[in-house]
Amino acid sequence: MTKRHGYALLAAVIAVIVVISAAIYVGVAGTDDGSQDSISAGGRSPRNSAAPASSGAWVGSWSASPAGAEPGTEQKGFAGRSIRNVVHTSVGGTSARITLSNLYGTTPLSITHASIALASASNNPAAAAGTLRRLTFDGNTSVVIPPGQQVLSDAARLRVPHDQDLLVTTYSPTPSGPVTYHPHARQISYVADGDRTEDQLGDAYTEQSPYWRYLSAVDVLSNETDGTVVVFGDSITDGISSTMGANRRWTDVLADRLRDEPGAPRYGVVNQGISGNRILSDGRGNPAVNPSGLSRFDRDVLNRTGVKAVVIALGVNDILRNPHQNDPDRIVEGLRELTRQAHTRGLRVVGATLMPFGGHRGYEPALEGVRQAVNERIRSGRVFDEFVDFDRALRDPYDLRRLRGQFDSGDHLHPSDAGFRRMAEAFNLSQLKGSAAAQL
């Protein structure tokens, strides 16, 4: 090969490299911050919004435990209808992904479209302009979830603020059988006829619902949050007596404190409370409706995204509900087993004393004795790594068997909004940090 030919070949190679580099540059430069994924003012469908890998860590911003199969859905489920769940974030991020559950389904659940958006206002089914994103699952807009299983969506590029209502909408065209749900949401969600997953306006969502259906978690990709704290409990954690749609559960106030107070660990808060839940006893069915704390701990705590710590507030239903658990040692051993399981994953465990229920219809002096015995063992420091004394924070100083009047919702078991706030204020946030394990 002559020198002249060699130079010509070299020039050709360089030209090819320049062309390829320019093509790559154009492709990268054409990628924006996600605004292209929103619907247009005319209601056109959003483009695929799957987010590429980015900096930050995935943490839990919201979650709810599947608790059973919704009555009346055994045959058709919600075939031909859109479910728009309204949920509230504890922390924000630059992308979001969701988990859908068919745990209590008996047939495959076909979801052909799903979307996520910021709500235009609190307690409203309309999406904020420019925020609606189509969700995908392994790159597909549809997914089939086998009975007893769950599925994680792809990440959607969406700037999610903290303390914000999100709309997560699913559409299933075919009968699915029993609908997996969380019955005590304390939040109104919405239902529409037909596939309205990509409607920005909420006009079609004429039916209101007090349940969360199929949706069990929302994670966000965050540069500002270090992990997730899971709060594991019963109706008191579920917030069954809090004001509807106001986000006044004690876990909501805890999330505010973790986000706002200097020196607090920067954790998202996910609420895994199930009303009526017990440590030792499952509900009926297979899988069990309202599964025991011991049987659901792996699902609802150990497998949560980015979990660093767990707060355990269980035991009062073991005492109050039939058949009564009259042996405090069995309750305490159940709590210790939960702590041991958390320690296998290196999780910090904070446990709560059991609050008073004097005046409740189920109150008996012997049951009060069991509660006091459990609390004595918790305060000994040999059950959890640390404990928060909700009993002392909310009890009536003139009658230690009862909630203080201002903290009582009226049923003498569940707190009022003021009681929930007092619970969160009693929490020592520094207890969520550290790794020293209790001597069980």
C-alpha cells in the first residue's frame, strides 16, 4: 500500500468515527427531562416514560399491606373499569415505580394500561398538567400477574415532591376474580368506566372508594433520602380513626419530623399497618386474610425497598380479640422473634409499648394485667433495640388504664388526631440510627 493510499484510508476511518459520534450526540441531546412523556393539552397519550439508570437510591415513599380479597369482586373483579388510587408520598425523588399485587386473586390479573401522575389538588382525581406518565413492565405497557404474585413496574421519569398526593391508575379489560385490597385507606380513591388511565381530567371518575386496590407500594429514586423505615402494626398504625383524606396518621407526622428536623435520619416512611392485626394468629383463608405479624413480616418488612429500620407496634389485638392471648410470655416471644428476623438483615428495631384500652367494650381487668406485663418486659430493654413509650405518652395520668380524653377518638382504644400527633412527637428519632442489637 502506498503512503497516499494509507492516508486516504486513515481519512475514511476518521470520517466514519465522526459520523457515528455525531449520531450518538444527537441521540443523547434529544433526551429531555421527561416532559415529553406527559399528555398534551388535548389529552393525547403520553409516550413511554421508562427512566434510564440514574444517580440516587431507591427508597420507599408509600406502601400499604394487602389485607384480603374485596367482598363482591369474586367473579368479575373490576373488568372494564379504571381504578385511580390516591396515595400520599413521604419523600420525593426524580423517578417513581410501583408494585401491583394479585396476592388474593384466584386467576391471572391482566393489566393492559397503567399510569402515574401528581394530583392537581388534594382529594382530587385530576392529574396536574404535564405530569401524567404511562407505566411499563419490562418495557411493555401490559402485564399479567399470576394469582398469589406481585409485579414491579419499570421506573418512570417523574419529579415527585414529598408530602404530595399521587394518582396511580390501572385498567383491566377482563374479569380477574377477587381483587386484592387494603380496606382502611382513610383516603378516597376513584373508579371510572372504560380505559381512562391516561385521562388528565377527573371528570370520568364519578365513583368514590375508601379502598386501595392492587397497588401496594410506590418507590422513588432519591438523592436526598438514605433509606426506608417500615412501621409495622395494627389499626392504630393503619390510622383507622384519623380524619379521612387529611394524612393525620401518626406515621404521617413521623414522616414530617424525619424530613424537617435537623439531625434526623433521612428516611422515607412506609405504613404496613393492618387493622385487627395480631402477632400470633392468622385470619381465615389461604392465603390468610389479615395474616399474622409473624407470617407477613418477610413480605411487609424485610422485602421493602431500601429498608434500614423497623418500628413494631403490635400486640394489643392478641390480648383483646377472641380467643384472648392471656400469656404475656407468648406475646413477648412473638415480638422477640420479629426482632430476631429483622436482625438477620441488619435492621434497627424500635418497638412500642401497648397503649391503654380501659373503657373499651372488650376491656377486662385480667386483660389489663396482660398488657401491663407485656409493657414491663418491653421497658426492660430485652425485646427490641430501643422502645418508644406510647403508653406513657397517651395514658390518663389519673387513670393509667385509660387514654387521656384529648387523645381518645371516643372508642377508648384508637387515638384521635391529637393522639396520633402525640405518638409521633413522643418518638425519639435518634433511636432509628445505630446498629447495637438488644440482648434477647
